[in-house]
Amino acid sequence: MTEPVNTHILIADDDSEDQEMLIDALAEQLPAIRTSSVWNGQEVLSYLADCADDALPDIIVLDYKMPIFNGVEVLQRLARDIRYSDIPKLVWSTSNEQKYITQSLENGAVVFLTKPNDQASLKDIARKILAIRLRPE
């Protein structure tokens, strides 16, 4: 099975360095990937509301700790609209605190990932994110 060449990932993270590192790692795995970035939970909601149905991202990556709405609050708001129900959502964070993991998974995240401290782990996370898109629907 090969990755869809038109994969589009929306990344929501208030840390520009984390955004850039993840985008680079994803592009290394899938050079044709398209990414969009926003800085907070409100921007996620606005971005998605402005997307045509055929332009919605294939995957949404949410930082747990973002301004305005955190990752779980975004998941809760997205769950209210069937338009977003088929988009896999994942949460990542510098913290691996169990309550964050539980809240994220209970509110619709398909996976919770801890932000890595090294390049090899970052590449592994990029592969995991892309593998989410390859799951049979």
C-alpha cells in the first residue's frame, strides 16, 4: 500500500519550532505532502469552517496545550459537526501525563503522541501520522 500523494495535514501548535520540525519530518517521509499550520484552537475552527468540503485536511494534528482552546476543547467542538467526523485527529504534547492522554482519546483523538526529544523519534512520529491516513476506512 502506498501513501496518497495528495495528503493534506493541518497542524495546530503554538510553538513554531515544533511546527517546523514536524513539517520537515513529514515532508522527508512523503515529499508531496501538503501541510497547513495554525497557532491556536480558535484558528483550527476558523480554518476548517473556511474550507470547502473537498479541501478539508486528511489528518488534524493538535497540540494539547494551545491558547484559546486546547487540543481537547478543539476535539469537543469538532465532534459537534458531522462534517469533520471522518477526519482522523491526533493530539501531541510535551507532556505524557495520563490525564491528557485519557482526555484526548475519550474526546475523539485516534492517538496521543508525546513530542520527541530526538530526530529519530520525530521521524517515527511522522511515520505514525502518515500511517493513520493509510488505515482502511
